[in-house]
Amino acid sequence: MELFLWIVLLVVGLALLVKGADWFVDGSAGIAGKCKIPSLIIGLTVVAFGTSAPELCVSVASAIAHSTDLAIGNVVGSNICNILLILGISAIVSKLPVTKNSLVLDLPVLLVSSALLVGLGVWGQSLQWWDGLILLAVFGGYMAFLLVNAKKELRAQAALPPVETQEEKDPPKGKIGVWYARMCEKTWFLIVLTLVGLGMVVGGGTLLVNGAKYIASYFGMPERIIGLTVVAIGTSLPELVTSVVAAHKGETDIAVGNIIGSNIFNILLIAGISSLVYPLPFVIEKNMIDALVALAAVVLLYGFALFKGHKLGRVAGITMLVCFVGYYIYLFLV
């Protein structure tokens, strides 16, 4: 009975994480918009942070609880899921073009970040607070570069005629959708939505960590496996929903950019903050293989992106899914 209760709490935690992140993004993006912050910059900061909020909360909560295998397993496992599972499914649904900006900036940054995580982990066999500062410094430099480029792009867009917004193209449907859209025009509602969403993310992350720890101990499973599987897939749900729906609707730039940006956030921001909270041991025999799989996934993505018109098609999608299944078979058999 106690096991069933913890499974229910884990599922509830996942639901709170996903919906809380959604409300947090809606509320904070709405407030930023009312403050006249350009939508492009909102997307690079608020929305990108919001989709990574579940991983951030889970990893930091795990570090505070000294569940270090969960903390690092969540980061590495989420990155593996994002590329091999989510992009794999999305590429099968629709061909995914990789933009020039992603090829020359974002993917190289993700590749360097993944290699940096492996290097720092091997160097000291743990991620210490100074390693966290290095990761955060790289993250700060990357964000500064993005914002400078965003301002240049905004100046270029200012000379162009106004473009129809996504809300105008796809207005809210149903009574609840219309009511929600109207309420999101009110500042007080946006503030409440942001605070409630943030509370749901924090509460959901706590439930998820505690539930995962109990289930792992009950079945005698290492926390690392739980972090790489149940927790990683669960915290990747926002990216999964966003990318697959975007691919189905033809918004393929969003599908790829969402995943690349989220993975960069996971390594530089989330692993960086978590290692500041508590040192994250990097066991060569275990974490090295997982981190190398995450690095190999980036190399695979980059390789497919460089050929065939810079698009991820069904061959790429199927290859990624096969690699994902193979990795999970390894986790449970070795």
C-alpha cells in the first residue's frame, strides 16, 4: 500500500512539474510582454528557462537531499531523452530543418558543453563548486551572446512590416481557452499564474525526488537508473509535448531549437547550480558511460544535421530511436 501511495505521489509530482512549468511560462512571459520586453528576448530567456524548470527543480532538490545520482542522472538522462527519444519521434512525424544559426552556434555550444561536463567530471571525479562556476560562466557568456544577437535581429525586424502573431493565426478554442486568453490580459492574473506555476514546479519536484528515492530503495534499484529513466523522461515531458506538437503543426524550427536550447540549459545552468549546492560525484565506471552517450547523441545529431539539406528525416529519427532503445536495454541488463 505504501509503495502504491509513493507511485501515485510520483505521478502527481510529474503532473505538477509539467503543468506548473506551463503556467510559469505563460505568466512570466505575459508579464515580460506587458513590460514591453521583445518576444524574441522573452523566448531566449523566460520560455527557455521555463521548459528547463522541471529539471532544475529536481536536480537542485536532489542535491539538497544529497541524492547526487538522481541530480546528475536527471541532467544527463534528460539530454539523452531530448535528442534520441524526442527528436527521434519528431523527425519521424515531420522533417526537421536545422537552421544555420543552430549549425554555427547552438550545436557547437552544446557539443562543447557536453564535452566540458565529461572533462570536468573525469578531472576531479566529481563536480565541485568551482566546476559549477565554470559551467555557469560559460552559460552567462552564451546568454550574453544570444541577447546581443537578438537585439541586432530586433533592429532588423523593426524595418519590416508587422507579422501576424501565433495567437492571431491560431486563436484559442473552446470556452475555457477563450476565458484563459482573456484572463492572461490582466496583470494580476499573470502574477498569480507565475507564482502558482513556480509553486507547482517546486512542490512537484520535491514529490518526484522523494517518490523516486522510495521506489528505488523498495526495488533495490540504484538511484542512478531511476534518475536516467523515470525522472529523466518525466522532466522531459514539456520538451516532448512542445517538440512533437510543433513538428505536427509544421513549426519545425521550434521543435529542434527547443531541444538544443534545453540541453544547453541542462548542462550549463542546472548542473552548474546543482554542483554549487552539493558536490556531485562522477563515478568513472557509471557516470562516464552515461555522459559519453549524451555526448555521442549530440555528435549523432550534428552529423545528421550537416548532411541531406540540413534536415532530420525519418532515417535520422529511426536511428535515434534505435540508439535510445539500445541504451535503455544496456541500463537494465548491465
